[in-house]
Amino acid sequence: MKTTSEQRRAYTGPIFFSRGFRPFFFAAGLWAALAMVIWVLVMMRGMALPSRMSAVDWHLHEFVFGYTSAVIAGFLLTAVPNWTGRMPVLGWKLAGLAALWLAGRVMVLFSAYLPVLLAPVVDVSFIAVLALVIGREIVAGKNWRNLKVLIILLLLGLANAVFYIEAYLGAGFDGYGIRAGVALIMLLIMVVGGRIIPSFTRNWLVRQQPGRLPVAFNGFDRLVMVVSAAALLLWAFWPEPVVVRPLAGLAAALNFARLARWAGWRTAAEPLLAILHIGYFFIPYGFLTVALGIWLPGIARAGQIPHAWSAGAIGLVTLAMLTRTSLGQSGRPLRATAAITAIYLAVFLAVVLRILGEFRPDLPVFLQAAGLFWILGFAGFVLYYTPIFFRPRSKPL
């Protein structure tokens, strides 16, 4: 019987559909840049969108549910075979999943010209099909410890469906669906990031000068997860300040402490690692904006989506995974070149400028500059990584 590695080498189809990270990370980077180009044109030129959603709702939806779902798909379709030891989804099945995601993006953008339910059904079905694929692999491989990832994925699909109802009937940007979606993605980053960030950091630091190493996962991390999950749940469904803010403040303090336990300051010499710690920083900072928003200019409501989460944590942590996973899975050295570092810097500047824009909403230049740096960063990612996505792995699997 062939091993999983032998089965992978026996694949003779297009390289682009040989592993999940290739089509989905390519699509995620391209859409992150293109969707922001559209949004900048809306802000600067007043361009009207051919969508049933308002421009704000479309912008939020396509980054929270569109872009992020592609990143999640690419990551899970690449990671699950390593978790279970089973053959990865590839070939026409992978191409079909990618086509379903792409159909969702096109139909949501042009939904004003389509039957009212077509775009929601196609878009929501992508996460449903992805969950079925991932669930089958987890069950067949008896990888029960990762069922929590599947549960979060299913709930994310439900939040997407709720967003459509709210966006079509009123305003999705201030509803339960978008808050639940952001909350679930934060939880997913905390679950996955809490595993890989200290692990990757430890593996690199043991080869450096002796010094502080990340603290292994223990009861403190469980406490952080429980408090954070409770704060996110309250924020998503009962965002009144008196209920949410004390718990959000506690979650901020605990997550700052968790981040400090991972010795991230020792990774400055390797941007490929440092960007993971920088991205995670925006999770506790986001909790802090929820807790203290009443005293911060431009962040007056607990139910408002913090850009520390939607741009900072989601943007930087997913970019870190796009860049690192693509290098590792394609057999390239796990080192940040000057080009990769420039990509990180552009998106980091976009995040900082967007957060500054919350303090000065009267100065649209912050928003415009943030959008332009975001486009530069993700367009740079696509240009630099396209050869990796379309060429064979550097070394045999």
C-alpha cells in the first residue's frame, strides 16, 4: 500500500491543484488587493457597487467572510493531511472547491443583477462544503482533538448566513452576523496561533543564543481561552458596555500576558516569526478598545468592530500564515527575504494608519493611505509568491 507521500508524488495533474494552499492562498492574496482597490474607489470616487449589499456591508463581508474563508480553506486543506496522515484533497475536487469560493465572490459583487437568494446560497455553501470535507478527514483519521476547529468553521458559516439576512433586510455592518464572524475568527486565531506561534518560536530560538524560551501550553492558556471566548460571546450578542467592557478588559490583560510568555521580542531578527507575534498583539489590543472605547475618540460603542481585529489580527496573522506556509510547503527556506519583509511592513503600516483613522475620522487621508498600503502589501505578496504557487515543490515530499 502506498504511503501518503508516495500518493502525493504520484499525482500528475496541474501543480496549482496539488495542495490546498496553492489555489486558496493565491486567491486570498489577489482578492485582498482587488477588494481593497474597489473599496478605495468607493471611498475616493463614490463608485457605486452592483451589489444588493451596501458598500460598507460588502466591504466588511468580503474581508471577514470572503478573504478569510479562503485563507482558512488553504490552511486546513494543507494542515489536515498532516494531522490525520490521510491523502490531501487535490485535483478536480480541490479545483471545484476553489471555483465555488470564486463563484461566491463574483455573485456577491454582482448580486443586484441576480436572483435574491443565489449569491447567499452559493457563498454560504462554500463553507458548508469545506466543513464536510474537513469533517470527513478528521473523523476518518480519528483526529478528535481538532474537532473544535471544525465546530468554529461550522459556526462561521452560520454567522455568514445571518449576515446576509441582516444586510438584505437592514444593515449588516451593525448586526449579530458580522460580530459573530469576527469573534469566531479571533477564537480560531487564538486556538491555532496558541499552538503554532510558541512552537515555531521555540524551534527557531533553540538554534540561537541561549535565553528565554516560550512557555509551554498549560492551565494559564486554558484560562485565557475561556475568558476570551466568554468576552467574545458577550460582545457578539450582548454588546452593551456595562456587560462587555469589564470582561473584555480582563481578556485584554490575559492575552497580553499570554503573548509575553512566548518571548516574541527575541524574534526581531526573523520577520517570518516576528510578524506572528505582532499580529497576535492586535487581539488583546482589540479587547482593550472594546473595554475602553467610551474614553477613546472614534470608538464609542462596544458593538463597533475594532479594526485592531478586522485589519490588525486578521490581516497580519493570516498574511504571516500565507507567507510562511507557502514557503514551507513548497520546500523553500523558512527565511524572510527583503521582499517578504517589505510586504509585512506595507500591511503593518496599513493597519496602523487604519487604527489612527479611528481617532481622526475627520481626516480621510488616514483611510486612503491605509487602503493604498494594504493594496501594495497584498499585491506584492501575489507578485512574489505566484511562481511558488505554480511551480513544483523544490524538494521531494
